Amino acid sequence: MALTRSLKRGGKVWIRVFPDKPVTKKPAETRMGSGKGNPEQWVAVVKPGRVLFELSGVPEPVAREAMRLAIHKLPIKARFIMREDEGA
């Protein structure tokens, strides 16, 4: 949300992670045993070096500021990287 709002409908954003791993929990005050709990939420496993977001169509200072705002919202350490041009 912070990323798209700071771009003000300019450029394009790709989210490169998808929550595809279920996390289960057993209800409170339940006795031990009787199998596994029901899926409560879905999470994405993010290992170091994984690209989380991609931006295009905006100048670098605008992209850098938008990513700075988004990184402050994340519970992990992240940094801004730029792709090297293949043709140049």
C-alpha cells in the first residue's frame, strides 16, 4: 500500500512473493492429541537475497523514495537494488 500510494498511480509494481505455505493452530483450551489444527494463516518463506518487489516506469529518485517507505513497513532488513542494463 505504501509503495503504490507513494507512486501516485505512476509506473508498474510487481510483487515477487506469494503466501503459499499454510500455518496451523489448535484451538485454545484443547487437550493434547486429536490430530493437527486447522490452517489459520498463509505465509511466504523469504530467504536472504530474494527480490520482493519490482518497479518500472518511474525515475530512480521516485522509485528509491517509494521503496524506502515500503521497506520501513517490513519486519525484515531490506535494501534497494537496481538492475544492470543488459544492452549497454
